[in-house]
Amino acid sequence: MSLFKGETGEWEVVIGLEVHAQVISKSKLFSAAATEFGAEPNTQVSFVDAAFPGMLPVINRTCIEQAVKSGLGINGEVNEISVFDRKNYFYADLPPGYQISQYSRPIVSGGHLLLDMPDGSPRRIGITRLHLEQDAGKSLHDQHPSLSYIDLNRAGVALMEIVSEPDLRTAEEAGLYIKKLRSILRYLGTCDGNMEEGSLRCDCNVSVRRPGAALGTRTETKNVNSVRYVMQAIEYETRRQVEVLESGGAIKQETRLFDPGKGETRPMRSKEHAHDYRYFPDPDLLPLELDRGWIEAMRRSLPELPDEKKARFVRQYGLTDYAASVLVAEREQADYYEQNNRPILKAVGGMSLDVDKVFRSGSDYTVINDVPNKDWVISTSTATANVVTSEIFGLMNRKAIPITHETIQRLDIIGLEKLKYDGTISGRIAKEVFEAMVETGKPASAIVEEKGLQQVSDTGALEAAVADVMAKNADKVAEYRSGKEKLFGFFVGQVMKATGGKANPGVVNQILKAKLAG
């Protein structure tokens, strides 16, 4: 159990998250108005969204399908009957004076996520529910010195509110939870997860207690829109609550806002209770009834999700849990890895191995064990994973481009790895070739040929280079022969330097060992 250490002892932090995920849909939850981000204010508003008298809501089937897919993706139970309620409160950007939401009978009940903890262990976090609701509009206070304006483009956009159990215990766990949930929704194609555009927002419920004591009073920090800010808000709120309690004060149940500039939370309003909203079933909408057969058909249509893909990468390619976790975090990354790794396996495997058999047969180690080169399946797949997670991800960060960018898609990863595998170039030279591939877009083989970067394996040439290095460093040769064996790396480095990094390290090691032994 992770505990927070205060002035008077240890405290347990209890965290629950309410994530609002915008549904990917061309039209709103109850109207045909568009949902495109960044449109001119009030250009995507129907009479329903503006709450004109006599207008009636009509449920958007796509939004229902997206919610069902999401519920199945988080291991929840999709309810065959759910009900839309009116949640009554007044905001200037909420024209009807109520929000159509779900309360007592949500579309999805229960569920869980598995977090990949830093030590490699899984951590199960329970999910209470997923319900559908409509978003409100947006008040604009910075357009006029004395007036506020209202933009209703967002009013009526479908949101999935995904409520976790209070199972999280640290800000780091909360960060992992949001990343995992975002990853699943993006795999499913139900939410783009773009927190900068408000597609994914989080309310953080935080309380502290002595270990084993009853739950403390919680506060809710609203609408935090980045993983980093969520973690900062929780860390601040934890310290604040502990300081209040240790100084003899009491925590007020209230709603707070997070100030990213100051890195602190501040009171917004007293926390409302459910009865304050006077929920009641919306009389304009009948209960939503879903057919069990249709739900199961939706389950069968789901793509391979991150946990399944990670397990397969470990089983099929022999990757470590960590490497597989990094690759599957984003679906496009995982796809890119497989698009390149399978042809690489074929390219370096030769004709003696039916690589397709490995994958067609269910991708299990028992199958890999049946083929003569299990080790190279694992080593080559690992090498490809290293290229993607280091070189490709590094390129994405340097140029601020996604993995789907044309520059990355055109890279000849297969050719580069084949040249490394057959010994044409060393790992160090491969980095130089990679940079040239990025700059020119040329195939790896063409760059190696043009620059004369082929690895030197000729024993005669390398023996001469070794002899030259030993002659120039006679004092260190004597030290090595007197027992200072750590100098071996120095000699390897000198030979590599003398050959411009093109010497075959394996051959150099063999020659050096023989020559230094005298």
C-alpha cells in the first residue's frame, strides 16, 4: 500500500476518477447538428440544442453503438434496458435548464481496467458505470469588456461519463488509469482522447484517511484536461487535505478547480448531492431497449485491445512485458511494429524457415519451439522493437510528427534490419544509415553503397588494424598482460575508431583476444 507521510504520521489517499469522453460521432446525441471541433461559434446548433419550445430529442444510434463498444472494452455489463433522466440545474450555457443524462439505470454497469505498474505487475481498478449524457455549451467571458457570450456548438454533443471505483491510491496510478482508458477508447474508435481539445476531461475525487480508518470527506476537482495536470491536482489536494487535518481542521465536501499556472486547486462551489439535481426520467425519451443478440454481435466486432495485443506480442515475438507495453500503448504504433517486423522476419529468416507457419499456427511458443530458429525470431523481433521505440519514437519527438506521417511510413526499416542481421553494417553504423534514411528517403542499401559503409570482416585487414593499435599502445598492452583485463574495451574502441566504426566487432574481439594473449 502506498502511503503519504505527514507531520503526524502516515495517511492513505483514496482516489476515484470521473472521466468525460466525447463520443466520436458526426452528429450530436439527440440532434442532427454537426460536432466538428473548431467551427465558428453557434454554427452547429439545432433547435433541439437551443431548447426551442416544442423540439423533441431523437436518440442517435451511432452514439449508442459507441457507448456499447466502450462498455464491452472496459469489461462492463451492457444493460438491455437503460433510462435517460433529466439532471436539473441552471447554467447560462445550458438552455433547457437541465442536462439529459443517465442516473439510476445507466447503459453500462461495472467493469475494470488492468494497469501496467512500473514493477511489471498488473493492478486491477474497478469501474462503477458508464453512462451517456449531453455536453453543455460554452460561456465566453473574454470577447467583450462588459458582456459574456454563449457558444452552443458543444451543447448536445454526446459524452460517455466513465466512473471508477475509489481504488486508486497515488497520483501515478491515476495517470496510468487515464492513459490506459484513453488507449482502449482510441483502439475502439469511440473517443479520440484528445485532451487538448476537451475530448477527454477528468473530475478527480480525492480524500485522505489514516490507514484502515473509515473513508474521509472527499473533494472533487472539475474538468482537468491533461494527465500531468490530473497528477498535479491530486498531489496538491493530498498535501492540502493532510495539512488541514493535521492542523485540527476539517475537510469541506466541495467542488474545486485546478489552476495549472499555480499548480494548486481552489474552491469553486459547495458539493451538490444527487437530490439537489432532482433527477427524473426524461418524459420525451422512452427507455432504451437493446437486444442481447445485437450486444453480443457488437462484442464479436471488437478489435484486439491493448491487453490482448500485449500478451500476444510477448507470446508470439518473445518481447518483454515492458517493450510490449510501450508498443501497444497506441494502436498505430503497434500496427507499425507488426507491419515491419513480419517482413523483417521473412527477410532474415531465409528459405529454410516457414515464418508464416509460426503466425498462422496460433503464435505460441510451443509452435516457435518447433522451428529451428526460435532464437532469431525473438532476437530479431526484439531488435525491431528497439528500433521502433528508440529511433522511431525519437524521430517523432524531434519533429513533432505522428507515426502515420509520410516521413516515418517511407522509412526502409526492413532493409536496415536485414543489413544489420547479415553483418553488412554494425549497430553503430546503422544509426548513421537511419539518419540518412530520414533525410533522403533512400533505401538503406543505397545509402550504405553510396557512403561505403559496409562492415569490414576481412581478417587480414583487421589483423593489421589490431597490430597497429597494439604497437601504438605498448604500455597498455603490458598492463593488460599483467592482469588489467578491463583494458580490453579500450583496445576494441581504438580498433573501431581506426576503421571508422566499420570493423565487425565480433571478428575484432576474436583477433584481439588472440593477439593480446601473446
